Amino acid sequence: MQLYALCDQYMLDEKKISLKAFIDIAKKNNAQVIQYRNKNADIAFIKEQLIAIRKEYDGFLIVNDAYELVEFCDGVHVGQEDLKSIDEDVAKAVKILRSVIKEDKILGISTHNEIEVLQANEMDLNYIGLGAYRPTFTKKDISNILGNKLDAIATKSKHPVAAIGGVKLEDKFAHVTYNVIGSGLIL
């Protein structure tokens, strides 16, 4: 199981953790990936944060949603609702994103059930996020908690799977490549 550290700016601010402190914790736990997510800032601030992370961290750096900043990182992760803001047809939205970010960048999307996983199998992706495994600190309005069903649904994916949503360092899955940990890293 590999660690995919979710660096959510809201979480950092709420817990009064500096970006540098989060990166240090992620490195101490051998994180292979850091995803930077900021749903409230402007593009200039997100760019500054990506540059700051890159100065401290040599692993894979993914930006959430802000695909226009892909040149400052290794790839992009986009949720279902954000894909639908690009195009109502999620498959078409992924094709549009892939044409913008190019083949040499990582592209991942969130999935929440078997239907979305099977749809993702037909898309040009590098991985999927699957969940939520349990309720989380950063997303309080999750209606579909997968719990123990997550691992069984992960078997349906042809892409590597990142378990998302309330995952803890000690969680173990048989069919998941990455555990995505956010607030659990700094608690």
C-alpha cells in the first residue's frame, strides 16, 4: 500500500498547520504522492503553494481541479461535479482534460460507486479515487459511505485505485494501490 497525502488548505488552516509542516509529515511517512487541494483560493495562490511544495518535495505532485496549473506539477485530480462543469458527459470532460494536460501528465478522477468505476474503465486515466471509505473532516456532506464495500468495488477497476474519504494510515485493502490520507496524517 502506498501513501497519497491529501494536502487540503482548509484542513491546514483549521488545524493551524503550515504547508512545510504538512510536507515534512508526508515525507516522514514516505508519501509517494501529494495532492494539493484548495477550493477557495484564486489561481495565483494555488500556484504559489504548488511552487512551495515542489521546493520541498520530490515525489509526485497533483493539483486538485486547477488543471490550468498543470505545468507546475505532475498531474491533476478532478471530482465528478468538477468534471460535469467542464462537460455534462463525464467521459467527454475527461477527453477535454486529457487534451489540455497532455499524455505526459497524470490524470485521476473521483469515483463513488461501481457504475462510476466501470465508466472510468473506458477513460484515458492514470488512476481513480474511490470512496468515501468513511466520513471525513474535509467533506461533511458525504451521502454514500462505501465502508467495507470499497475493496470489492476496487476489483472492478482497470486503473490503479486510491482509497479516498476518511482513510487512515492503518487501513488495509487488498485491491487498492494508494491510501489517500489528509487530516489523518496530522492528527
